[in-house]
Amino acid sequence: MGRLLSFLLCFSSFFISATLADWNILNQRTKSGLKITLKSYCESWRINVELHNIQDFTVVPEECVSYIGKYVASSQYQVDSERAIEECRLYLTTSCPLKKDGRDAWLFDIDDTLLSTVPYFKKHHFGGEKLNLTSLEGWMSRGKAPALEHSLKFFDELKSTGVQIFLVSSRREHLRSATIDNLVDVGYHGWTRLILRGPDDELNEVKQYKANVRKQLISNGYRIWGIVGDQYSSFEGLPSVRRSFKLPNPLYYVS
């Protein structure tokens, strides 16, 4: 009996190891029998990140790093971003009865909403490496992030309507000077307030910190018509606002 059990355990271990060694995304099919290609697998992964079905990932799957790198450098990424901003514009012009009393407000995230971190992630395996906050903040401190052009145009349009613009970022307070310099250098100016995370805010998750900011602004009498961000943590929690607009970002996840 002991020999039989030992044999079965060895055989099972061999079978599992061989199965894992032979596993390849290019050999897989969906449960309905559809053939999975590397492109379809990675596109499905990216779409489900945007739909918030995939959450709390720490790295982009190794098989998809090249695909994600090509996507964020592609015209499709630009088209996806522009379409999101067009929906902001449509909502603003058709569904926002602004009172123009200094209390109409709109919120923007900063990273990958107003400024792009793609140049940083290009040097760090397009999200295939676990995020190193010290390294990322070092890059941010140099203030060289380029503007997202569609966001910049909408920012200026909002400003011309008299809407108060609040920048609510998960960046930490020590990056304030570098962040202001970077924003101004690429064309952003005229916002009402830049809100960054202080030491007390770091005790909360980003979504709670941003919800607390919304609560404070609303208690101060502001009507928040919309939020633009690249992470669901910019929108989650209470109080909610009338509309939220998500820009594409498959590079990292912030909760």
C-alpha cells in the first residue's frame, strides 16, 4: 500500500509538472472553444482592467508587457483618450446647468490624466515590474512628465466657463513644488487648488482620501459636476458626483 501511494504521488507530481511546463497561452481555448491568441488574451486583459473586472494587480502579465507597451504608444491609446474627453465635453455642454456663482467645480487627477507617466514606465518594463514608489517619485521630482494634450484642451475649455478646477492627486505633499512646475511648464495654469496627500492622508487608501476631499468640497458649498481620472479610486466611495470619466491606463492599479 505504501509503495502504491508513493508511486501515485510521484506520478501526480510528474503529470502536474509536465502540464505546467507545456502550458502556453497560444495553446489555450475559452470554455466555449474559441481559440485564444496572444493578442486576444492581452486585449481581453486590458479591457477587463478598464471595466474594473481585474483589480489589485501589481504587475502587467509578462506575456502582455510588449502588447501594453505598443498600446500606450499607439494611435488607439490616443483615440481612446480623446473619446473619453469628448464625452466630458458633451456632458459639460448639454447636461451641466452651470450657475456661474463661483461654486461650480470639476475635479482632475494628475498622473495619466493631466500628465503622462508613460515615459517612466517605458524604462520600467511597461508595468511588468512591481512599482517602486521611490523610483517613481524620483522621476516625478524632475518635473518632466508631458501633458496629455486632449486633457489640456478640455482643462482650458473648462477654465473659460468659470468652473473651479481642483486637482486631487495621490502624489505626496513633498512633490508639490515639482508638480506645480511640471504642470505650468506643459501649459496648465489657473486651477483653483492643488490637493496632495499629507501625512495623515497616507493612513487611508487613495479612494478614501479622495472621497474625503469630495466631502470637504461639497460641505464648502461646491457643486462637483464631474471628475476625470485614470483610476477607479478617483471615483469610488461617498459622496459620489453626477458623472465620472475614466481615461485608459493598463500600466498600474491604485486602490
